[in-house]
Amino acid sequence: MLSMLSIRDVVLIDRLEVNLAPGLSVLTGETGAGKSILLDALGLVLGSRADARLLRQGCDNAAVAACFHVSHNHPARAILRESDVASGDDDIVVRRIIGRDGRSKAYVNDQPVGVTLLRRLGQALVEVHGQFESQRLLEPAHHRALLDAFGGHTVEVEACIATSRAWRHARERLARVQAEMEVAARDEAYLRDALAELEKLAPQPGEEADLAGRRALLQNAERLIAAVTDAAQELGGGRGAADILRGVLRALERIAAKAEGRLDGALSALERALGEVSEAEAVLERTLSDADLDPRRLEEVEERLFALRKLARKHNVPADALPRVEGELAERLAALTDSADTVQRLGVEVAAAEKAFHAAALRLSQARQACAARLDSAVAAELEPLRLGKATFRTRLTPLSEDEWGEHGCEAVEFEVATNPGAAPGPLARIASGGELARFMLALKVVLARVDPVSTLVFDEVDAGIGGAVADAVGERLARLADEVQVLVVTHSPQVAARGNHHWRISKWVVDAAARTHIEVLDEAGRTEELARMLAGARVTDEARRAARSLLGGSSAC
């Protein structure tokens, strides 16, 4: 609800602050008094185009501020949260400042915002209806949500959204796996060849270092064998170290018994030395018989070492990582078979998700069809008293192509009218004239008031060109609408003005040779006098005052 509007230096307004209340507020006054200026100022905080011509003459800037009291779950708060603008739980305060150059600055809760956000916010807070503009209700993009709200399709809409998202996610998963399969299939020949090459070589962890060591050994094998042979001959050949030690042991053993133990230590040392020499001989013999020291194996070791390193370079990894590469290639090839199974499984999931969406969308479509008929009947009941009895209103549901199906179902929704019998219905904005359009909007708003989240409605001369019983019907519907939402109406009709809960008179005064727009809240006597002026014109008569009191009395009784 709009609770306060403050205006400074806008056209004929120097300073003006208006506190608003729930219910129906009517604004009356002579033509040219400034009622349109008030609406233009409100439009600025709702995101309308700024214009330097709105500045009061001689001023450097103009400013408009509005305070809105809305619930914590109002759509306006969601819009602010999406834009990282603090919404809190308090009122939403919007300000707009226009400079001499026509440029403007906008603020919401004292945070700078862009005009695009301001316009979105304004559409969620206030709806303006006039002879030639009716913002949101003329946009088919909003008709589907209004129809669903009118029908109470919350369960059906949520089911359609959930199944649509599940279907979309299932299709996305399937497409992703199929794309991965296509890439893998293109690489299949390479994978098989590379894996076969690795399997044939069968690299082992640590093999490169082992082969490199063996290669170094074999490259010196001939010299090593010669040195070992010489050493073996020195140890075991004729008069070698072993024979000398045996001879010494035999000589000492012959005399040891007569030495009374003095040779025992020497004998033990010689026996140990002979044992070590014998072990050295055995090691040298094994070394000479070791196949790995065969110089003829050098070529074989080098061939494997070079093959190992070549394959490592091919895969751009260290040689020790080749076993891991082999395992990865095997996994990727196995994944081709697994992916085929996955694609089949995901295909089943997509079909099931599509079936669930179709069922949910069909339930929503059936609910919309039934609700559209109820909405058409409800609006039709409001048209006759508004002098639109020959007009028809229709909610048209148009099936969408399959690629347009989504969270909102399988059809587009649009409100259409035909103003003459036999004429084909068409969009509201193209079919209805200015006065008819405003009354169509009034009929729609009366029917949709309880389900439309916009809580402040402004009607600019919705009663233009009508009078008598029709004007009274307009007033009665505005009052009924004000039981649900806050309504502001600019009117020249006494029948409409008499229905108001609050009455403001807009007048133009000349102060210091300059025109100024003034607004005053009327009490009961003031309302009587204003209604009498609206009935009688320039010269207010007692008869007009009696008629005004009758209107006020009749409206109060209603």
C-alpha cells in the first residue's frame, strides 16, 4: 500500500506531502488544477521516463519520494533481494531526483538503483489505469499467472514446474552422456591401439631404473669378467691364496700338539681366513656364471629400455607412470560399453519424465480451460452495468509448439475482447477504445482483486464520457475493489467521488504571480461543497448541495 507521497519542485508543485490510507481515495478538482501533475510525480518513483520539463521553473532539481507498506512476502521484496537491495521488514521507500539536464537518480531504501529495477519494482507495487494506458493487464505475459491465481491452480502449477524441470534435467544428462560417448567413440581406434601397445610391452613400476642399472653393468661386463677371472685365479689357482693358507695350516697343525696351545690362536685365524677366501672364491665363481653378465644381453636390455622410454615420451609421462596410463586407457574403453548402458537407462528416465510432465501439463490445461470459462462469466457480469453490455470478454488458450513447452505448461493465455456483436475478439489494447479500455480494466480488476499481488491501483478518469447510472456503477465497483486493495481515482464524476472513503481536492492558486498546485483533504462539509460544484458547475446552488448530500447519503448507505 502507498502510505506517503512527497513531491518537491515538480511543475506547479513546490512542496507537497500526502499521507494515504487504505480504501478508496478520490481526487477531484477543476481541469488544469494539477491532478495529472500528481500522477506524473507518482510515475517518476514507479520508473517512468524522467523529463527536465517536469522541473518547476527556476529550480535546479525536482524530487519525489514514496513510502510503501507491504507484507514480508510481497513480490516487491523478492525483486529487491534478487538485486541485492536491502528490503528488510520495514516500509519500502523510493526516491527519484531529476536535474536540469533531465538526468535522474533513483534510490530504494537509500541505496542507488537503476531505472530498470525501479520500473520492475513499480509494476509490483502500483498499477495505473487510464484511458490510454493500463500497464500490466494489457501485457499477455501476465495473463497466464492471473488466470492461475484466479483458479487457485497452485498444486497444478507447482506439479507442472517440478515435472518440467525434471524432464529438462533428464534431457540434459542424456545429452551430456551422448556427447561424451561421441568423443570417446571417435577416440576408440586410438585407445585400442595404444592399449595394445602398452599391453605388449607390459611395463612394470621401477623397471626403467632397473634396466638402466643393468645396461650400465653390461656395458662394463667384459672388463668385470676379466678382473673377476684374474681374482679367482689369484685366490684358487696353483700357489694361490687358498693353497698358501692350506699349506701354512698343515705345517702348524703338525707341530701344534707340542706347542702347548701357543699356536691355537694362529690356527683359528688361519682357518677363518681360509673360510673367507673360500667364500670369496664361491662369489667370484657365481659372478662368472651369472647370465646377466653375458655381454650378448646388452642389446636386449637396451632395446627394452629404449622402447620403454619411447612409449613414455609418446604419452608424455615418466616411464614409471606407464602402468597407470595402461589402466586409464582400459577404463576408457570399458566406459564405452558402460556409456551405452547409461544412455539406454537415461533414455528410459527421459521418457518417464516426459510422460510425467505431459500428465501434469494436461491437468493444468484442463484446470485452465474450466477456470477460463468461470473468469469469462465473472467479467461478463461486470460489463453490463458499465455500459459494455454488447461487448464480450474471452480468455483464449493457445496451444504452444512442443519446443515452447515448459514450466508454465503447454499453452499461452491471453485476454481478448470484442466490443461489437459478431466481431472477432482481439487483444485488449487493439480492440478497446480509451474509455472502454479503462472500464474493461475496472471489470477485470474487480474480478481479480483478491488474487492480484499489486496492492495499490490508480484510475485516471476511468469515468470519462459517462454519467448517471453508468458512473454510479463505476463508483460502486471502485468502492467494492477498495475493500480488497488500496484505490486512488482521479474523477470528474460526482457519483464516483461520493463513493470515496477519503476525498482530496486539487486546486491551483496564484502566489506572488506564480501558479501553484494545492491539495487539501476535505471534511464532510467540504465534500458536500465539492460534489455540489461538480454537479452544478461554476455557480453552486442549494439544489446542487441537496443533491450532493443525497449522493453522500446514498453512498454511505451502500
